[in-house]
Amino acid sequence: MTAAFVFTGALVGGLPIQLGLMAIFPDGRKSLADQPFLAGLATALILVGAFGAALVLLWGWLKWVEKRPFWTLGFERDGALMKYGRGILVGLAMFVASLGLSAALGYIAPETVNPQREGWAALGGVLIIFLGWMMQGAAEETLMRGWLMSVVGARYRPWIGVLVSSLVFAILHGLNPNISLLPLINLFLFGIFAALYALWEGGLWGIAAQHAAWNWVQGNLFGMEVSGSGGGPILLNLQETEPDLITGGAFGPEGGLAVTAMLIIAIAALAALQARKSLAASVLQS
């Protein structure tokens, strides 16, 4: 069902927008190359259309099949703004940490491809595209952690829900350009991290924001490939030099060992926080 939501959403929500943009801009990216705001807006519209449609399909399933409201997936109102803001900071810090590791090893360098699409001239496009990443991050986390993980975990065991949702998350990226074994491992590890974050926080606001911020910082603040796909306005254009095993190469940082190391550290930190939270709860109950 998760794959059906994703692919149907892309078909009914994203494809019509893409076709409409192709009619307006027949040359596609060439027509938008020197118009960063329009390029960012176009990408944001596609992301909002495709992933927004997936969320609408899930909402319909919950309403008419499972008979429960959408917010039960992890969108309680209490503390939503604070959790979302914290998630943005976590996403920013995690990506900068992994990038900093590659940079410390000398594997990151500046790059200039199109001055009209980079730097301060692209700021408007860089900002508007974040709306698209917000929808994409919210949709993927709602489908994977809010719905799939909870359904499988309730039917079997919570840890099975964590593993299954993480595995499905990685598999659904299997059609991405330049995919290989290490990117799939990193995607699985991100799924574990996202599940633990959602469980620790008790909802999806934070991890949805973290997911959105990670992609935005990676693709638009620093101009790197996002899970094998690139393009769009860029504030500071950086490139990985070598080796691909560390930096991720054509797949982007998510395909390298620098991100693997950062995700393992983040998972360990969340496991420790959850253990301390559980210990505190048990002390209060005793």
C-alpha cells in the first residue's frame, strides 16, 4: 500500500504539473537556467503536487477504511512549532557534520556551473523550493513512520515495524539514479534514525522537518546531489572530489561513508536518549 500511495500520488499529482510546466517551458531546465526563482518554484510545485496527492490518498484510506483521523499518525498540536523548528536545526546540523567530515579530509571543493543559478542571485529560488521539501519530507515520514511503522508494529512488534518501514524506505529509492549498495545501506540507516527520532519525540513534526531540512541543505544550500538527483537553484555550490566511497560520488553524500558514520552516531545518540527517557519514566512510576 505504501508504494501505491507514493506512485499513484506522483501520477495524479506530480505528472499533470510536470506536463503543464513542459507546455509553458518546452526546453525544460534550459528555459529556467537563468531564472532561479522560477526554477525553484517549478520544482516546489512538482514536489507539492506529487507528495501532497500521496497524503490525500492516505487521508482517504484512514477516513474510509481505518476510520480514524489523520492527526493520529503523529501530528498532535501540542508543541508542534517547537518540534518542527528543532527538527530543522537537527537536519542542518547532521548534514553539515557529515559534509564537514568529508571537507576535513580534503574531499570537498567549490564549484561554479552557472553564476545566474548560484549565489545570492538564486536566493529567492533557494527559499521557495523549501516549501516543496517540506511537503516531501512530511509525506515520506507520514507514510513510512506515521503509518507503515505503526501498523506493522501494532500487528507484530514495534521493532519489526521499525525494520520493515526502514527497509521499504530504502527499497522505494531503488529506482533513483546512480543507486548502489552503500546508498541503500545509508537509506536503511536513515530509516532507523527517523523511526527512533519519531519514537523519542512521540510524533512526526520533528522528523518531518529534519527530513525536509536535510534535503534542502544538501541540494540547494550546498548544491549536491539529493539521492542521485540534482538541479535547482543553489546558494553555495560545492562538489565532492574523491574518493566516491567517502563522499558518495554521483549519488551525492548519502552514498558515502561520511554519511554512514554520521547516521550511526545519530542512531546511537537517539538510542541513549530513549533509554534515559524510559529510565526516567520508570523512576516516576515507582
